[in-house]
Amino acid sequence: MSLLNISGVSATDFNGKISYFPVVVGNDITEASKKLIVSKMEQILTNNGFGSMNRADRFVMLAKCNVLEKDVASTTPPRINQKVEVTFILGDAVENKTYSSATVELSGIGINETKAWQTAINGLKPANPAFRQMFGEASQKIESFYSESCESIISNAKTLASTGKYDEAIANLMAVPDICHDCYDKAMNAASEIYQNKIDNVGAALLAKAKNAWATSSDENGADLAMTFLNEIPVTSAAFPDAEVLANVISKKMSSEKERKWKLKMQEYQDEKAFREREQANSHARSMSTIAAARSVAEKWAENQPETKVYLNW
């Protein structure tokens, strides 16, 4: 049984690649040796096309370390010769499921336990074919899980979005790994729609603030405040056309009063608008931009989530 901190937020690095949290357990291994094994695990993950998470969000790569044989030679200084077994386990910490495993035996020798473990771990080969088989089995089970749970994941995300929890909804959708092709495509489409709903609502709120600022004070101060809100409205928000109308109304009134200063401010607004419009010049760019924006939302949301303790039975 292992105790881990887990947020239950993501299965991937939000770029579609499955990522695992490496953790080492074992009563006979020193803390320094655990760090060395984690470094090896990160190499194993990279070699097999997976990412390494810095927290146990969902998928875990667990290394269980045991000493099989140990001999202490009566030399000066004494030398420890030991045979160790390391079992690597891939699992889902949220579902508390084991997907696959691989066991390797290693031998090490040194003047103390840390040195003995270190020489043993140095013999661990990240390119071991057993690891590729282990990841292959796990990926198949992960793909099956998401294929079976896809509709539920999307439905739950839409429910979250309907209550205003847009960022959490987007994070859950962006966590679907790209090995689950159909579900991944559906999740990205749903994430894009929810992101659009979010920026539409954000834009509407900013537009309302801008209108109120201008209605309250139709002078330079009111104009400055209104333009601050208008500048924050995303060009892809449904509120953007009305924002342009209000900006033009403000411009006409202000340009006649403080023409030079206001023309400069409006030029800055127009330049920013032109830049954002160029980014949205074609459908592919819009799609990629939306996915990138949704990914950013997911990452920021995940970073702010507290970790809770769960028990893993392996």
C-alpha cells in the first residue's frame, strides 16, 4: 500500500501526451538511491514517448524496491554485495487500477548501502524491451478506459461549464490523451466550444462594464476606464463587434475634445485589434489558437488545485 498526494486533475500534460508521476517505494532503499531511480524512470518515460509529471495527478509509474540477497564482506572497509529486485508498475491512481508491470533484477556492490544501490541502479537500462511491452499494455487499457468513459467525461464537462466552472471543464477535457483518437477529437471540440462560451461571457461582462463606465462619466476619465475594459475583450468573443461600436462612439466624442492624445490611444486600440485579427486569419489558425488558449486555461487551473491524500493498493 502506498500513500500519494493526488489532485485528480489531469492524465496528460495537456498536449495530448500521457504523463506518469514517478514514485519509488521500499523499506530497504536509501533516500539518495530513490532519487537516482526517479531519474532513471524519467529516462524510461522519455525513451518510450511519455511525459513525467511532478505531481500524482492521475497516472503513476511506481517502482517497488526489494533486496533479494545481501552479503557483507569482512574487508576493510566492509563491502556490501547485494542482489535487488525492482518492480515497475503503471496504474491509475484515481481509479486505483493497475495496468501493467515489469520486474528487473540488478546487482550492486559498494562500501555502504547507498553505494551498493547506486551501482545496481546504474545497471538499469532504459531501453529494456520489457518496458516497451509494459507501456504498450498500459496504453491499450488507458485507451479502452477513455473510449468507454468518453461520453461521461464530455457530459460532466458540459455540466461544469453550465455552472460557470469553465476552467475545470476545459482542464478535464484537455486531459484526454491523444492515443484515444475519437475521444480526443470529441474532447478537443467540446473544450473549444466551452472556451468560446467562456470568452463570450467574459466579453459580455467587460462590455457591460465599459458601457457603465462611459454612461457614468462621458469624459476623459470615463473614456479611459471604458477603453481599459474594451481592450480586454477577445477578438473572437461575440461581444467584440459591439465593443467596436462603443469604441467608435467614444472616439468621435473624445477626438473633438482632445484630438491628439485620443488619436494616439485609438491607434493603439486599432493596432491591437489588427494584430488579434491577423492571428485569426484562417480557420486552421483559429482552431489552433483556440486549442492553445484552452490548454493555457487548463494548465493554470491545474496549477492552483490542492493535492489530497489517497491510498494506492498495489
